[in-house]
Amino acid sequence: MHLEVRPSNHAAIELYRSLDFAEVGRRPRYYPAENDSREDALIMTLSLV
């Protein structure tokens, strides 16, 4: 299972880590942010096997 999360969303990242998701990469400039800028997305994965 894969998901993307904003690096600034610390609460979500901690939740996903507590559920054994692991960070496996980034998607540069994935999310719109303030002032017409963009924020990366952390890609996290969890094996269901």
C-alpha cells in the first residue's frame, strides 16, 4: 500500500509510522502551497503480505 503525505503534516507522518509505514521517496513539488509555491510529498509504503 502506498500513500503520499506533506512533509509538514507531522501528525499524519507519526500516525503512519506507528502503523509501520516506511518512507520510500519523495515527489518534488507535488502539493500546492502558499504564495504560489509547491510542497514535496513524502511517499510512504506498507507491505500487506
